[in-house]
Amino acid sequence: MAKIIHAMVRVMDLDKSLKFYKDALDLDIAERLDFEGFTLVYLRNEENDMELELTWNHGTEAPYTHGSGYGHIAVAVDDLEAEREKLIDFGYEPADIKEFFREGQLLAKFFFIQDPDGYKIEFLQRHGRYQ
């Protein structure tokens, strides 16, 4: 059986991205690997078994494109409203909270935010399958 160990995104400004992911998701550096031409930084926190890998290709000047295939990363939180307010206090711009129903039952309560490179992150209230 395969175990998912990390997801990777490419970033333009490593310091800005590290600050965002610390502020937004409380992710700390688990390991940083500097190479000639690029740097890999693996982020995690105590709640996660999976890591987020930030890849910084030194000298890249044009922003990365996400094409039509990238969707989002999702995280579950205990208090959706408090998390959104925290992000606003940090100076970020999360979207409004929305609710998604199926057959009259609340399926999900969520909002989206984008990281400094435009990658979307969905914050979901812990509920049902989103734990």
C-alpha cells in the first residue's frame, strides 16, 4: 500500500512563502536542502503525517503558471471563523465563508485563500468526512 508523504509546489520568494505557511497553517521547517540552483524545504506540524515541499528554483524570474489542472490543498480546522480572522489579522485576504449542502444536509463549511504564488488552500470546518 502506498503512503502519501508530501505534495510539492514551486515558489518564487522562499522567505515570503515560509512566512505565509507558518502564519496560515502553522507549518515549520522539517528539513531544508540547499543545492546549486535550487532549494527544497519540507514543512510540517505536529498534526500532520504528510509534508508540504516548497521548491525554490534560484534565479527564476517569471511567475509559475498553474494551468487548468491544479486545484487546491485542503486543511481541516476546529474553528473556521477564528482561522479566517487570524489570516485577516496577518494581512492576508481570505475569501468569504461558504456552506455547501447536499440533500438538505451540510456537507462542508469552508473558505479559500491563496498563497504568495497563487496556490489555493481550502480551510474546512471539521465536520463529517472533513476531519
